[in-house]
Amino acid sequence: MKDIVVQKFGGTSVADTDKIKNVARAVIREKELGNDVVVVVSAMGHTTDILTKLAKEISQNPSPREMDMLLSTGEGVSIALLAMALQEQGCKAVSMNAMQVGIITEKVHSKARILEIKTDRIREHLDSGAVVVIAGFQGITDDFEITTLGRGGSDTSAVALAGALKAKRCDIYTDVEGVYTTDPRIVPCATRLEQISYEEMLELARVGANVLHPRAVEAATQYKLPVRVRSTFKLNNLGTLILGVEEMELHRPVTGVASDLSQLRVVVCDVQDNPGVAATLFDGLAKENISVDMIIQSYARKALNTNDIAFTIDKADLDKTKEVLEKVRPELNYSNIFIDDKIAKISIVGAGMIDHPGIAAKMFKSLAKLGINIKMIATSEIKISCIVEQSRANDAVEALHTVFGLDSNSVAEVKGDLPNI
């Protein structure tokens, strides 16, 4: 039996027909190495943005179900065109959408999680010698409702398919050459990493590194699946290999620096300092599928029996968050809400951090030297994150990248946009 390699190509890699033909050549090259190949593709270029804009012209609050029906069409175009390009170059190929494959998800529109992938039909096509081209980003419920996987959905589709098929490897093709120590658009001398652990990649993805979505990294970790991030346009460059921490050759104290501008801070003022109040607030947010990142509860004001609760969320979830806060107001009895949407989360990540005391102090001193005020702090064994003013985000990233010795002697090449997670 041949090894299976899953390849994923994002929207910029299939943005037009010339690029689709180039992708076909990359697929054929992998097949000629003796592997069976499954390809997962995103919608072409900015198709998803265009479809979303069309929906907003019809309705300011479109139905989540109909949005999934609309957005899932983008990948259908890509898979058919790529299958045609492969056939035109003499390679047997067949395209399949989520329903044809059997990518079963939970019954949640726009943010569905994959529950099961049926592999029988894929294997039948592989056994016949065909390349199987599969639509990323989409799934189907057990009662045949179309769903989408949300942000980073095609990456998640690819890794989940590779895991289900017991693939040798999953290659995520983008328009940059791999995973960098930070965003090369902010720090031109960012360094491309040869290897990074699942744990480090997961933390970087969670704190804003625009390479892989956390759900894709979680899936790779679960399956112990090697994932390679590489360039569609430089096929001889092997990019960055993501693998288990025990397989890493070395651990730096700090592997990367990330900046996330997609969050805002919510402060709920003068909340009653009673047992169960925080549970009421965050349970309400969880029921609306609102992910909360950093949380701080201030020192209780004993005379008033109140305190403040601050937390960060994605900007896209603000309206729903306000609705939840209004619902729980009688129980929380807070005085008012403060919204700070001019923040950035700056994070450093490194598997070797746990064995190197003083990393946090070094980070805070570097920011203090630049006069950058820290509003919130969160830590884990391999990550430290700070909330700072959005206007100082790039200054913070540049300083931390230098102070932790991550600068390269060369300038990173950035071709087009960095991949969206």
C-alpha cells in the first residue's frame, strides 16, 4: 500500500487559473514521488469576502444557515477547476465536496467542529490511481445540513482528513516559505524556523500567528501527524516541519513573537462580589459560543461588596457579548461596561521557557524601556501574553524579537499576503 500525503492549498495559491495550473504541477510532482495524494483547497482568492459582501447587501443579519449554504459554494469552484487542471496535465483526478466524502460535523453553523470523516469513497478513488481533490472549510450534519468550519477551516479539514486517512504527512502550502519567528511584514529580518513543536505552534496560532489555525494544530497533535508549512511557489524549499516536542532537536527559550489585533477588552464594573457571579457571566458567554481569552478580576471593594471583571474577546463577538451582558445584568448588578477596542495582545512563545528563569522580567523590562504600558498579563508554561495599546504593537514586537535573539541576518521574502488562518 502506498503512503498517503495530504496537500492543502489556500486561497492565494488558487487565486486564478494560472495559479491553479501551478498547483496541479505541485500535486503531480508529489504523486510522481510514489505517494497517493489527497488535495484540500480553499475558495479562490477573495471569493469568501465577495460572497459575504453580497450577503450583506441583501441582509444586515443573514441567517447562519443560508450563510453556510452561500460560503460553501466557493470551494466547489476551486475543486472542480483543480481537477480539470490535473486531468489536462494527464493526471487522473476527481473532485469531491463534503457531502460526497462524508465529513460529518456538529449541528452548529459557521463554527462547526468535525465529528467524523468517512474515508471509504476517498480510498476507492485512490486505489483507482486518482488524485482526490476535496473542498475544505465545509462539512455536513447527520441530517444533511451544510455547515462551515469557520476561520481556518480548510487547514482543519486538511489535517483532519490526513489523520483519518493515517497519512504520512500533511503539507500546508501558502505564499510564504514556512513559519517565521514573527510576522516578516513587521520585522523584515524575521527567521524562518526549520522545526517547531505542536505545543509551540498551537500557542503561536492562539496568540495571532497567521499561519495555522489552532484547531488544525490541535488535530495534528491528536493524530501525532507531521505537518509541513511550505511555499506553493518554491517547491524545493521544505519550509517548516511541525512535530512532537520529543522529536525536536533543540528548544530555544523563545521561539517566536506574535501580535493579535483582533481582540478587544471588556470591563464589567462594580460586579457584586458573591459566589457564582463569574460563573453566571461566563456561562452566558459560552452558551453563545463566545470564546474568552484573558480574564482578570480586580481586588474586591469590601465596603461596597463589588469588584471589576475584565476579559478579552474577538471583536466579531462584541454585539453578542453585549446581549449576554444585558441578560445577566439583574444577577451581576454591575454599574456599567467599558469597551477598549484599541488594544493588541503581544505574546512570546517557547518550549524552553520553563527551564529559563527571568524570561518574563526580560520581556517586561524591554517594554518598559519603550514606555509601553501593560494592561493585562496571562502566562502558561511556554507562553507570556500582554495587552498593550494597539498603536505600540509593532514597537513591542520589534523590541522583543531583538532582545530574545530572533533576528536573522537576512531579510525574509514575503510574496503577496501572509496566509489567513
